[in-house]
Amino acid sequence: MFKISEFSKLTNISPRMLRHYDKLNLLKPEIIQAENGYRYYTPEQITQANQLLSLKNIGIPLKEIKPFLDGKADLADYLTKHRTLLETELAEKKLQLAYLDLLEEKKTPSEKDAMNYPIEEKKIPDLFVLAYRQEVASYYEEEQLWQQLFSTIRTEDLAKLGQSIAVFRDTTSDMIDIEVMISTPKTLGHKYPQIKTFSPGLIASVVTNGAYATMPTIHADMANWLKVNGYVHTGNIFNIYHSSPATEEQEQFYITEVCYPIKRPK
């Protein structure tokens, strides 16, 4: 048995916090002597303390930890969801840092990232695609849609797939309506009856390299280009990912083609 001072050293938990965990019924001493209030812990409780600290250190509130310690909650499922939450928050913080860099350099995105690449008009032929569509709360959740889409595709067919496309559809709700799709040979139709036709038609297109922090500027420039040249924006904006986080570890290697369906001026 260990006195509270000894147990504190073994677990790196202060005596004050050990008393706090006792009050919360998270880590109670094995024995509390009635005559003097001395607290004693067992060697087995070192493992319990380490588990408690691990759950606390990943950001789980103390009031939510007990069911996991007691084995009454699905820890694996919670950790999966918690990882997704943390990754979304991390992506948002990275984007904030990118904007902070621009502000510290005393340049707005439009001044720094003035477009050195042309916006072009072109026609994209019909594509056969596998798709997955869902409303999400944040653009950062797009990655989850891709995971869902690829979970429906057999491993032996992955090498036969083509372009990755995300369509951002209009919605009247507060959510974001995203449909992710990947071009697919028509010959796979017997395996995937859900294959459908995507008809982009005439578009205005601009290819951008690097992080997605410049996207708001690109959309502003695209809107101005359409206005100056008399084009009418006719459909849902979509991105073609020529390279993305799925294929590249570093942001500077991302290649994204931003596409606006259009109608020529009369």
C-alpha cells in the first residue's frame, strides 16, 4: 500500500488532484483510516491512475470519464469520433494560421496571391462517376465523405478510377451540401449499379497550387472575371482535385481546379 504522498510521486498526480478525483468518484483510495484520515492506494491503482490521465490528456472532460473507467461506455467508438473532432479543429487552426501569416506580412490575400494563372473557358465531357452526397456542418468534414465513398469501392478497382471531384450544391439549410465523386470506367457498371453520369458542360476553370487558404480570393477573382467578360454562372461550383491531402503530405503540392458552370454571353 502507498501513502498519498508516495502514490502522488508514482503517478505524477498531485495530492490535491488525488483528493479531487476521490470526490468525483474517479479514483478512490483503497483505504481511508478513520482515526487520522490517512489515504492509502494499491499498486493496481497506478494503472487506473494512468488510464484516467490518458483520457484526461486527450481532452475528455472529467465528468464524462467515469463510464470509460468502469467499462460501461464504448471507448473505441468515442476515440474515433474524438479523433475526427480534433483533426477538424486542427485543420481550422492551420487555416487561421495561414491567414495570420498574410496579416503579419501586411498583405491581403488578393495582394499577395494575385492570380498569375489564366482563367479559361472549356467544355468537360460527360463522366461516369461513383458518388456520395451528404450535408455537413463544416467544409473540413469533406474528408469524411471521401472516406465513406472509398469504403464502397473494391481494392482491386482503385487503380481503374480517375478524377476526384467535389460538387458544392446550393442548400436552403444551415448545413453545407457536398457531393464527392470519382470518375469511373463504364465497364465497372456491372459491379457498381449506382454509377451515374455527371455532366459538367461548359465551365470557367482556374488551376491553383498550394494550400486552400487562397480559395476565398480565387472565388472573388472568378466572380469578377465572369462579370467583366459577360458570362452567366449557371450551376453548382465544383473542384477537381488533381492532387490533394489524399495523395500529398505537403500543402504546397496540392493542385486544385476550381470550376464554374457558365453560359456564354449573348
